[in-house]
Amino acid sequence: MQRAGQKQQMTFKEIYYRVQEVAGALAEAAVEPGDRIGLMLNSSLEHIELYLAIAWLGAPRLKWRSWQCWQ
């Protein structure tokens, strides 16, 4: 487990396989091409993985500013 403030490193190959894994999990959760998905995460490796997995499935990611969610 990474501690706060530590850098996390992965190769492109590791990211590729992780994105496939996450996309598979999303597909099992019934996410399909065209479904809209919103992400509210800090900049992190997990955010990149989810962003790419959503694109892999053909589901557009919603764009919003975090302050819009709380108004």
C-alpha cells in the first residue's frame, strides 16, 4: 500500500493489464458503451486507470467541476 506523498510507478504494460482488469470489472457491473460515468477523484494512478477503462468500454466520462456537485 502506498503512503500519502509517495510516488507510485508502473510500466505501460502494467497499466495496460490493469486497465483491462478494471474495464472487465465495470463490464461485469453492467457498464455498456454509451453509459455516462462520472468520476470524482484526486489526481492519482487510480483515476488514470478508471479514465482509460471507461474509454476502453466506450462509455463517455462526464466532465464537471467539483464545486458544481455541492451547490
